[in-house]
Amino acid sequence: MASLDPNASSPLAAARYHGDQAVQPGMLDFAVNVRHAQPPKWLIAHLAARLPDLACYPSSQDERAAIQAVAARHNRG
């Protein structure tokens, strides 16, 4: 596995260390965030539709939906 060598030729060389260097065959590499320039249109529309609700406490319907989503995610539903 790669390591950040404190004895690198210069601090700049040490700063160029990147997590991709430590990836072994078969490992999942989450070192780089890859994203598009903007969120998908469906997400923008969904968030925009809820902007008027930002200053409000969650409704009981929103609370139930959040609890159910977390329970389902953790197989507790």
C-alpha cells in the first residue's frame, strides 16, 4: 500500500499524494468525487418545489415519511 512519505524530496511532492495511489486490486476506490456540473433535472425540480417549506417544521406526513425511509434503509420497517 502506498504511504505519505515524510522524507519525500519536498513538501510539494508529499502534498501530491492522492488516495488513488493506495488502492489495491479488488478495492473500491472512493478517493475522487466524480459529479456532473449540476444536479439532475428531477432533483432540481423536487428541491425547488419544497423551497417554500424551508422555514417550517416538518409536517407529520414528512416526519412519518422520514422515519419510514430510515427504517427501510436499516431493514427495520
